Amino acid sequence: MPSLGADMDAGTLVEWMVKPGDTVQRGQVVAVVETQKGAIEVEMWQSGTVDKLLVTPGTKVPVGTRLALIATKGEVSATPEPVAAEPAPAAAVTPGPPVAHPEPHPAGARARVSPAARRRAEELKVDIGIVQPAEPGATISLADVERAAAQLQVRPLEAAPPAAAAGDWHAQMRKAIANAMSRSKREVPHYYLSTQIDVSRVSDWLIGENLKRPVASRLLPVVPLMKATALALREVPELNGVWLNGVFRQSSAVHLGMAIAMRGGGLVAPAIHDADRKTPDELMAALRDLVARVRGGRLRSSEMSDPTVTLTNLGEQGVEQVFGVIYPPQVAIVGIGKIVERACVKDGWIAARKVVVATLAADHRVSDGHRGGLFLAALDRLLQEPEKL
Amino acid sequence: MDISQNRAYTRKEILEAILDALGAIAPEVDFSKVDPERPLRSQVDLDSFDFLNAIIRLHEKLGIDIPEQDYGKLGTLNSTADYLSQRLSADAATR
């Protein structure tokens, strides 16, 4: 079970999209996992052949649990690579619910459990470990769970009305955000910087670009800001990476986490990979795809686990400046406020200029205010030449 | 040009097209409760992405490409309907 964010400690395997014997490629979606932030598609990070699926759909397992065994090229299946061996930040693997095994068990070992039975056991609050199958060696079925529940005289929980599902999901989401943000405020010594940037040129450039474009390929103002942020991070790389086990790991790639609000509350900050190497059009397309999937579809595991920095843009709601809370294990968050017109003095003259306040909240264990200031200066400089973005 | 594109739209049809575009973006909103005279964005949680998507949908539906400089005229449901009917009749006149 990969860690799909610092706030995740367990996930429920919903569906396998491969079976033993299948060849899988790096990046291929092999499973769907339900997390507090919705269903996530789990991608492979190496190619190989599926040897064994170790977790059955419907099972909730802690981060770090092996989900399947993958034999890589030239390997015999006896020395398989475990899936979910990804470095899982803060994933102390605690003993979790029993993992169903797809192979016959010797006497005394845990019996197999059908997904429906497992769900029912959770609903009835029955410890699946005490449930006996109808015949020795058989799979524990839904009926077995219900019989055990009756014997224990455990009062079943009332079935939740459908409307409660959304409320529960909302509570889960709040819990996930609470965990990550509390950890950040507890562990990360933030420092905060802010600067006003003249974005008149980039605004003019954008108007000109959009006049040339059909409505469906117009760019939003956030796009040049994303690109400039990604490029400025190359110049101050100690803001781009993750803090793991007391050590900063700088990232050579800029995977820009975009804070995206979800309808009905909550937010996620999935990554746009290699944002520094994408053109404005590619960034717009990537953002469009991401927003659509945040609001109505599925995110992918790499998008959840890969961000090396986050960009938050609250200008939409009229906020002039936003000081973000760093999303662990990242070490910086860049905030963009609303683009406003202001009277600015330039060369002794007062002129109406479009300006935006850009902020940086960064981890003082990794960088200092001086370097953070250089980042904001680079962001300013890059935005003065929008045609080069 | 397709004949159907040439016909005049009634105001009701224009409003329906607007609500259809918004409904696809903000399915949780009960548009019967939206005041057509009050600013839309103070009543419906729309960000610039949602707004752009609504513009794209209106373009698909009515064939009107709304330039960015006209976005300011789309503040309320009524002003959006006014703007679109104006644009549609102007288009019909130039055909």
C-alpha cells in the first residue's frame, strides 16, 4: 500500500486491474485504492510480471503493506519484488487488519475471507479473526460473519442512510487535512516571506495570447504563474524536495502540487509532473485534466505522492495574500493572491499597474530567508518576460 | 451554415442554455434559488476554471465565442442572457 500523502496511514484496496501472470509496465495503473481523499489509481513504478496478488479487494491495510508480488525481468518468481515498497514517509507499519491471502492455508493459519464478509464484519464490528468458516479450510463467507455476530450478540450498527455517506466522506477528508496540517505546524519551522510583483506585462501578454486562441484553448492567469514558479525553483532548489527522516532530499524534477478545492469542501494538492519543462499550453491542459479528475474522477498514485512543492492560488476569492501551511514532507508552499490594479510609482511617475502578492512559506530546517527571498526575486524577474515562459 | 444555427433563440432558451452550462459545472446548486439580478459568483461557488468551462459550453451550445474583454458583462444570470441575446441577434443580422 503506497503512501499517497503524509496524511494517509491506511487504504482500502477496491479493485485489481491485473491478475497473476500479467505483464505490467512502469506507470501502468494496476489497482484502485480508496483513501480519505477518494479513490486513487495505483501505478506501477517498475515493469515486470504479476506473480501474486496478496490483498483481496475490500481489504483495508496500513501503508507499507505488500499488495502483490511482481517478478522483474530475469527473475524467478521465488525472489519477487514487493509492490508498495516505495519509500513511505512516516509510514511506521503498525499491525493492521489481517491481510487475506489468496493461497491455501495450513491448519492454524488465518482463513480466507470473502470481501463481502470482510465488509459485513466491519459493519457489525465483529473481529474477523474469531469468525470460523462453515467447513474447515473454506473461505469465510458473509453468512459465517453474520452467524458469529449473532452468537456474540453484537448489536449490528444501523445501516447508514445514503445521505450519511457523503457526510462521512467529508469527515474523513477533514480528518486527513487535520492530520497533515497539525503535523506540519508541529514539526515544520515555517518562515514566511511576501513580495508584490508587477504582473502588467504578463497580463497584457495573456490578453494577446487569448485573443489569438479559440475559447477552448484559452490560458488562465494561473498558468504563467505556475511556469514562472517552476522555473524559479530551479534557481533555488532547496525549496524543491522532501524532508524525510531528518534529511532533505532535493528533487531535480519540479513536480508542482496544485492546491485544488473540492466542491462541497476539502482540498487536495496533486502534482503536475515536470512543470518546469512544460509549455504554457501543456500546463493548461494538465491543469484542466487534474481539476476535472479532482472534481469527478480519479487521481493517480504518482500525483498524490510525488509533489515536490505546492502552489496555492486563492486570488479567485478576492484574497490578496495567502501564507500557506507546508504539506509534509515538502519543504515549501508558494502562495498567489488576487491580481489587482494599484497606483504604483515608477521612475518618479504614478501609474496604474496590475500587481499580485506572491508569498513563500518555507521550512527553516532546509533554507533561510535569504534564499527564500532569492526565489521570490526570480519569480518576479521571470514574470517580466512572459513570452519566454 | 446549418439552418438550426440561423434561427432566433428565445430568451427562455438562452437562459436554459446558461443554466445547462452552469448545472454541469456546479451540480450541487439549486438554480431555482439563484437570484437572476444578483452577482452569480456571490451565489454560486465558481472559480475561473469553472467560469471558463461555462464559456466553452455556451460556445458549443450557442456558437457564440465570448471574448475575455466581455467577461465583465456576465455578472448575473440576467446580464448574461442580455449579452447573449444581443450577440445572437447581431450574428443573425450579419449573416
